[in-house]
Amino acid sequence: MIDHLGRRIEYLRISVTQNCNLNCLYCQPGGTHGASGCASLSAEEIETAVKALARLGIRKVRITGGEPLVRKDIFDIVRRLAAIRQIEDLSMTTNGISLASSACKLKDLGLHRVNISLDSLDTDKFAYITGGGKLERVLQGVHKALEAGLSPVRINTVVVKGLNDSEIESMMLLTKDLPVEVRFIELMPVGEFGNKGLDKVVLNSDIIASHPELIKCERTETGSPASYYRIDGYKGRIGFISPMSHKFCDCCNRIRLTCDGRIKPCLGSNGEVDITKVLRSETDKLFDYLKQIIYNKPEGHNFNKGFRSERNMSMIGG
């Protein structure tokens, strides 16, 4: 579908739960693994919403959380979404803690690819950032995802000054022997940590400038916010997602569905529309309701305008 600014909206991110088995600093500091008593949409409701959105032109769906693999019916959700004819690309963002035991089944059910959040390769630092997570379990998940044929396997790293910016080279080194994509993401003012941490933002342009060995790759996904580079002789690629320093709103092709049934057209705006009433009791109106929401997608984010998110990232979806 084309919005009022002429952008083709074809990518949906669905937060299937705000619960998580970690408690990361920049996602939900001080929380109780994301649990706040907020009811999540059922698997059937998610399927109904995505079918309507598919009729409107959604072709790519990413399942996120919280941590999607903590939902007991996550395999049913993947199966339902994979069966929707118009969906050409079904992926998942996960912290990787439970991925080793799930990767093969997810692939068999129709998941195409996976993004794994990994902010440190130091065991102690990883435990600190994640509130007690075990690094080894995530690394096992990376290898199992590759073995299962989920492709590409993308590793997302939020770079925070004074916390993990000393590990940039170590993260890049993962692409030497593994066919993975390591992507560095600038810290955004979303959630308490991000709202208070603008002095901790590391600009991707500075990382690129300090690594002359990086060779820029030709852009193949026009709607993707990432720019990719490679290092000669390495198997994988290195990506940079730069919402703070390089605004890419003019080609943004995505919307978000929160676990509590809100359509969030822009991550950098607090605007959202509750679709639960229409979804549950006025399904015949759902198509037109969603069409209007998508058409009015905001022009751009407000990250550089003193924006403060009213939700933590665990409630929005990664």
C-alpha cells in the first residue's frame, strides 16, 4: 500500500509478547522481565490482523518481543503466519537464549531468517548488560541457526559509549569465519536508558571512518535502514543502522503491531492506534481501519527533536 507521502508500506513488525527471559539495560531496566499484566493478542488475533494487512500490501513480517520464544504458542504463531500466501519473508528477532533448541523447528514451520541481539562477547559484560544472561547459550543459538538453514543470520549490536564500544573490532571479527551479518545500531531515545543516554550514542559514521578496511556493498534492499560493508577475505558482512545520524524516514516501509493490539506507524513517535475493538468485534471494518492508519503514517521520526518514548522497547518490539 502507498501512504500519503508515496512510500510503499510492506513491512510489519509484530511484538507477540512484552515478556522476556532477560532484563537488558536499554530495553527494560529495573523491570520484571517485561511482565506488567498487559494481555497479548492471541495467535488467532495476530493471524487475523496479518491477513488483513497482507491484503493491504504487507509482504514482510518480523516476529519480535520482548522475547518471542518465551510464548508457549510461538510455534503456532509461526505456522499460522507462514501459511499466509502473500507473506514472502517471515523472520524473527530473538535474544538467542532459547534459539539452539528451537532453530530447526522454526525453520521447518516456515521461518526464513533470524536476527539475534548480542551486545557483548565478554561473558561478564554480557551478563551485566542482559541482567544475568549466559553468553554461551546465545553463541550456541547462532551456530544452530546457521545449521538449520535460517538465512541470513543477523547479529544486532547496540553500541553504547563506555559500555561496549571497545568491542567493535571483536564483533566485526565474527564475520571472518561465519557467514553472518553483524549490524551496529545507534542507541535511540526509546525507553528509560535511551531517553537518558543521548551522551552515550556512538555514531556509525565514526566507526566507518576509523575502519578503512571496510568495503561498501551495493544496496539491494531499498527499504532497509542498513548500509552494508565487507572486509576482504571475510565470509560475512557488517551493517550499520543509523537512525540518529542518518535519517531514513523518506524510504521507511514499515509499521509495528504491539502485543497489546496497537498499530505504531513510527518508532520515533508516540502516536499509536488501538485496533483491538475492531479486531475482536468489528472484523468486517478491519481492512478499511488499517488502510486509514497506514495511509496517515507520519512523515518522520522525532529522535532529534527532544523525543521521549512513552514505552520501553520491550513493549514496542525490537
